[in-house]
Amino acid sequence: MAKKLIFSFLKGILAGLAIGVGGFLYVIMCYAVPGEFGKILGSLLFAVGLFTVCTFQLSLYTGKIGVVFEGRQTKDFYWSLPIMLIGNAIGAVGLGYVCFAIFRNTSVMDTIAAINASRLALATFENYFVIALKAFLCGFCVYMAVKLFSLNRLKPVGILSLVAFVFIFVYCGFQHCIANMFYFGFGNSFPAEAFINLALCIVFNSFGPIIGVLIFKMIDKAKAK
């Protein structure tokens, strides 16, 4: 069991790095290409991160947590979830600080500052509710992206489904806990409001897959009739 957990931890770090790469591409596109077109390009390119995770079967917390709602899992799997989350955090925040070191004296920091400002959990019920809702919807999108890709591995429909759901959650501003870890690291900004954001995102990213699981169970029941 210890070897499996170590393996999950190492694959978790790689998954965090992969999502960080996706986040970096989003930031750079928003910076380099003015207006809405930059946001669209960045949202599409962010899919590189999740595509890498799925292709190499890395341990991404938000990609694995949905399996909990599909049915009973092994004890090893439940133990691996917090371990991979820690690995994800190390990979994403670590890459974020590498980017900060490279771009700290450039105008790119204005772009990442704006992205981070939109994610801070200000102390109002409305703000907390919006973050929770966006995190829940992000959890649903990630589950659907990973599930459809796994069912159609490396087929065009699987890749397009992954890109589509990633585009939806990034472009719409849905909040992904690992991506936010990267953004806060890139901005060298971890005030209390950032930690509240991450806590809300981890919780509600975790419950977002419930809708996707119910959809697939309904499809399976319909096929069984």
C-alpha cells in the first residue's frame, strides 16, 4: 500500500505540473492577444494540461474524485485521494513560483494579478456562493471531460469532448482548485482570501461530479431496458 501511495504522490506532482502548464498557456494568451480572442485561445489551450493528465494517466484529484460516486472503491483508493491532492498542490504551486521568478519584472504580472483578483474569496455570502457554484460546475465539467475521454481514449470524439468541457469551464470562469493554486503561486499572492477560495474549490470541485455520475447511470439504465 505504501508503494501505491508514493506512486500516487509522484503522479500527483506531475498532474499538478500539467495543469500548471495549462494555466500558464491561458495566462500568456490573455496577456499576448488582446480582448476576447485571447481568452478564447487561452481557454482552448488550457486543455493541453488535462489532455496530458488523461493520456499519461496521472493522478489529478479533480479527475479521480468522481469515481467515489460511481460505487464502492478500495481502501487504497480513498487513502490516495488526499495524497494526490498534496502532490497536485506541490506541482501546481511550484510551477507557479517558477513562472513568478521568470516574469516577476514584466507586465505579465498585471495579467496574473487580474486573474487572481477575480478569484479571491471576499468575506460576503454572495461571493462565497458564487465561488462555490463555479467550483461545483467546474467539478462537473472535469468529470465529463475525463469520463468521455476515457470511454473514447485518443479517438476524435474523446479528444473533442475533453477540449469542449475544458473550454467551457475555463472560458466561463468556473474555478478549479489546482489551477487556482498555480495562479496564486504565479502571482506570489496567498492572502487569507486565497486560502478560503482554495478550500471552497476543493470541497465543491469534489461534489460537482455527482451530476455527471447520475447522467451516466441514467444512460446505463436506459440501455439495459
